[in-house]
Amino acid sequence: MKRVLLTVALAAIMLSALSCATVLVTAPPGSNVKLLEEISPAPSRIQYKNWYFLFGLVPITDNSTADIIAKHQFKEVRVKTYQGVLDFVISYVTSGIIWTNTVEIEGNLK
């Protein structure tokens, strides 16, 4: 029984590393949004999760940044995506059927 659980856990970890999830870094249509350099200050920060099905193959939530950028009226943005600890736990517990990643948008309103 331990061997089966270990095999399932190892498979979930390996498949999580091979996920296909994408985040579309796009600006709202007609806007003039610029990308920030890595060292530029950004006073505003928004963090949210994207949800996917089957190791990131099928997005469940909107995986574009355009709505968030429009809602907060950013003029300059920097986008970072990563799989945090909670994202990993969700993927592990569901054996990769449900997969998440965290999107962090930092920006300026000028």
C-alpha cells in the first residue's frame, strides 16, 4: 500500500512540473499600457489565482490579464506567474486534475 501511495505521489509531482498552463499577458483593447522594468518601483500589487483542468490544459477561469489591468487602470505593469505552496498542494491533492497558478500584477497608475 505504501508503494502505491508513493508512486501516485511521485506521479502527481512529476506531472505538476510538466503542466501546460498559460497566462495571457495582454492589455485592454485601445489602451496604452507599458511594461515595467524589473527594478522600477510599482506601488500597486494585485494577486490572484488562475484555475485549470487536466494539468493546465483547459483554463477554468479567465487566464488573461486585460480585465485586471482595465479594472485598476494601470498604465505601467509588471506580471509574474508562479506556482506557490498552496498551488502545489491543490495540484497534489487532486493528482493534477485541478491545477492552479498564482498571477501577480504590479503597476503604476501614472
